[in-house]
Amino acid sequence: MDGQLGLLLGLLAIFIAIVILLTTIGTITSERQAVNRSLAAVRALDSAPSHMKAELDRPFGERVMAPSMDRLTSIGHRFTAGDQTDRIKLKLDLAGNPPNWTVDRVIAFKVLGLFAGLILGLLLGALIGGLLPTLACAVGLTLAGFYAPNMALHQLAYNRSDQIRKDLPDALDLLTISVEAGLAFDAAVSQVARNTNGPLADEFFRVLQEMQIGMGRSEAMRALGERTDVDELQGFVTAMIQADAFGIPIANVLRIQAREMRIKRSQRAEEQAQKVPVKILFPLIFCILPCLFIVVLGPAAINIYDAIIVGQ
């Protein structure tokens, strides 16, 4: 009996040793195959044609993102009317043509926002449950994603126009002083552009560049008025064009324009001050008064509760 037990244990030990040996050999073989595959891939990459190497050496954005954006742009152009493209271009001009913002990129982001909003709406609707909530979330987020680039572009254009409106009175004062000191109009514009910052200085620089490449002063000023939607700046451009056409002294026109801009700035400040009571009405009703009622009437309500309910 002991001999049979020893024989079984020996056979079991031999079987385990064979299994361990085979596993070790398989592991070594698989590692060698993996190394050989890696070496083969490296050799294939070294021996690949030059155009394939150049394609693989390109950044991820150029290899993947750029074709994807081009595909989204082509899809967006199919569903975008021609006047919509012109409106986007006008908004880009009003926003100062931000870096990396083009009409095609805006259209691509609109399509991307549409698909992203649809997917998020369906997921949110599935979490909430029910057909009507799912449909409402899908439609709402799809529209929000589709119009999000337009809203962002509109906000950029609004902020830029508001900054131009604020900087215009000071820029006209500096322009008037420079012209009255003896500088020519072009030199005065250059002086204002160098000594100020912001979108208005950028527009003055662009006017100077357009005049340097051969465009007339009236055409450059007219283009300045078309690139912005600020009424004050458009009025200044119209006055300068008329002064240039009729030979009116520019210093007198600038002095009048500067005075009018200061008056409009004061009127705009008064208008904003008059709007404050209306703007503060809803925060006062929904935020401040409830807290005030809680602070004032809270202790009285607690005392009434203790006297009536607890006292019984």
C-alpha cells in the first residue's frame, strides 16, 4: 500500500514537472514571438516608403482631427444656406476674426455640437425615463449644441463692440490733440494705435495697413465702418469721409466728434444708472427678500409655534 502511494506521488510529481516545463517553454516561446513581431514591425517601418513615413510622422491632430473636421464641415455645408455662411463671416468680422476661427470651423463645430447634444440628450432622457422627457432632452440639447457656436461668436462680437464703444472717446481725444499739434491724419492715427490697446487700436492698425498697400483714405475708413456695428464709430467714419470729400479741416471735425463722444459717454452712463433699479428688482424679490423674511419673521414664527403647538 505504501509502495502504491509512493508510486502515485512520484507520477504526480513527474506530471507537475512536465506541466511546469511546458508552461515555461510556451512563455519563452511567446515572448520570443512577441519580440520577433516587434522587430519585424520596426524593420517594416524602416523599409517603408518615404510617403508612409511622412504620414506616420505627422501629429495626431493633422492625421485624425483635421480629416474629421473636414468631414463635419462638408456635412454642415449640405445643410447650411448661403446667407447663413455670409452671416457667420460677418459675425467673425465683428468679433475681430479670432485666431483659428473660420467659417468652415464654425460650421464644423455646429455639426459636432448637434451630434454631441443629441447623444447627451438621449443619455439624459434614458436616465430620467419616459418617452416625453427623452424627446424633450434630445431636442433641447440638440438645438443647444447646434446653436452654441453662434452664441459664443455673438458674445465675442458683443464684447468687442462694447470695448470699442468704451475706448472711442479717449482715442478721439488723443487723435484730436495729435492733429492740432501738427501731425497729419495718418501719423495721428498711427500715434493713437501705438499708444492704446484693445480692439480699436487693432482696427486703426488695419486702417494704416490698408492705406499703406494702396487703398485710399476714404475707402479704408469706409471699410472700418463696415467691420463694426458700433454706431458711434460709424458716425465718426461718415464724418471723416465727408470731411475728406468736401475739404473740411480735419481738426475741426475731430474736435466736434470728440465732444459728441464725451457727451454720448455721459449719456450712456446715465442710461445704465437708470437701468439699475429695474435690473435689481428680480434679485431683490427672489433672493434678498426671502432671506430678510426668514431673518425677521423666523424667530417670531418659532415663538408662535412654541406657544400654540407645544403649549397645548
